[in-house]
Amino acid sequence: MENVIADRVKNARLTKSQQKIAEYFIQNPERVGMSSSMEAAKAIGVSDASITRFARAIGYEGFTDLKNDIY
């Protein structure tokens, strides 16, 4: 199965923090699907708000929509 996050990231202009988030999400989709945005943020070393901004930057309304698209 192709990674839906990787497809969306290809055309997005991301900050350094967002690139870090993208790498983690692409490499760990199963973890992301089972985590809250706070847990993902802590694992990556960014803020919870950065996770939400990343989700919006790649076309989702928020982290929950991103998680739903992974599964």
C-alpha cells in the first residue's frame, strides 16, 4: 500500500519542523494511526500545534482527518 502522506508531501511547501514531522509520519504510519497529536508531537520533538499545522499544510482539516486517511 502506498503511503498517502508521502503523496501529499511531494507537492507541499514545508518548514523544517514540518519536514521532520513528514519523515516520521511516512516512516511510522501505524504509530501515527494509534497516537494522539500530543503523543506524536512528543515522539518527534515538536509542539502539538506543529502537528496540526503540518496536517493543514498537506491538505487536511486537522490531525484527526490525517489519521482517518491513513486507515
